[in-house]
Amino acid sequence: MTSIPPLPAASAGLGLRRALLDALLDAPPGAFDFLECAPDNWIGVGGRYGEALAELSSRHRLTCHGLSLSLGGIEPLDRTFLARTRRFLDQHRAALYSEHLSYCGDDGHLYDLMPLPFTEEAVAHVAARIAQAQDALGRRIAVENISYYAMHPPLPGRAALDEAQFINAVLEQADCDLLLDVNNIHVNAINHGYDARGFLARMPSARIASYHVAGHYDEAEDLKVDTHGAPVKDDVWSLLAEAYRLHGVRPTLLERDFNFPPLPVLLDEVRRIRDVQADTAGAAARAHG
């Protein structure tokens, strides 16, 4: 497995998006601790964009978050794409590679992250594919809990798991890590009527490699849409603080994919991540005397 120094636990990052390239290149030193990009959108890109990526990855630590492996799908994993991804991760010395605990292909790309059934059969299927991906990439990966808006109905005669049981079982069988998306927990808890803090408490601390926070859209009181196109809500900030208290501080990324405000506005949210991390460290120090 590839050995690259991990990010400091108390670090706050920002998504590397093409619309932000010029602003990120001009950002003041120390404005963020790392950048995250999707290799799927950057592999083979040259010209001005490729030069900007190379410049940013030479200045800043980089993490990578995949979009199209379709770890839960039924089509064979794309070995050519995995090999290209491995070269990209090695080239940019990515401190973390993550993907989604979902599928996104069915005789073609679906351009969405589809939930898996919470069954033992699905656990075995996706865990085996994660293990194959880790072998091909030469590194541990983290899988992210996704937001979803419909659930698979129970299969007759088969015991169903709940989402937390499903995630824990996949992580254990695949021996991989977890990228814990705090906003997704909040969105799912509202949409599906469960307790977000109770769900959070059931996540395995030792396997959490990093966190994501993002904004969402309030369609209705009981329907939230995970858009990554708005500021982080206060309830999500509170849940992030609870995650740190329960599981410890980890590198945390602010996700923003569109409706970009000026960079200083995004950096205010990055600073808020740092503030929550510092508050958690201070509380822990006081608790220990």
C-alpha cells in the first residue's frame, strides 16, 4: 500500500472546483489546510486547467473524492480507470482517497448516487468490491455515507439491516475507512424520520478518516435536499461539533459545488471549521484538568 503522510487531525479544507481556480491560486497562505478534488474530473486534463491543478497541488496538500467507481454496482470495476486513478493519486501525493457507498451505473452512467439495499447480501457484494478497489489503488480508501430519498423495500424472507448496521458491516468486511458526511446524516434524519445524534453515536470512531460538511436546500419542513450549493446550516454545525466530541477531530472539508460566493465568504466557513475543532480541543483539555 502507498505510504503518504496523513493530514493533521485538526485541518480544514475546501473543494477544488474549476470555477474557483483563480481565487484559490490567489488565496492568502494558510487560508485552508488542504484541497479536495474529484480525479474523475481531472485525469488527463491539460492546458490552463491542468497547469492550475499542478500549481495548486505543489503548494497544498490534496485529497481526492471519487464520483464514478460505482462500488455498489453489478458491472465489473473499471480496471483501466482504477489504474489511471492510482497514477493520479501518486502523482499528486493525495493524502486520502474516498468514494461513495452507493452505485452510479446501470448499463451506463446514471449521474447520481443511488442507495444500496441494507441487506447482508449487499454488504458482502460491496465489501468485496471495495477490497478489489483498494488492491488496485494500492491504498486504503474511505467510503462516504450518502444522502438518499427513497429506500429499498424489504426483501421477503431476508433480514433487513438499518443504515448504521449496514455501514458498520461494510467497513468491517472490507477493512476500509469511513468519510463521515455530517450534512448527509442531518438530511437523511429529517427525510426518513430518525435521530441524527443517535445515528452519529453508532458510527465507528476508529474508522473515521475525515468529515464533510455542506449546505442543503429546505424543500419543506420534512424534506431536505443535499445540494452543496448553500452555506452550512446551524443544525449541521452543531452536529459536526457533536461528531468531534464523540469520535474526535479529523480533517474536515467544506463542500461547495455551485452558487459560489466570493472566496472570502467560503473561507469564513473554513475558519468556522477550525473554530469548532479548536473548541473541541479546548473542551477536552479542560475535561482532563
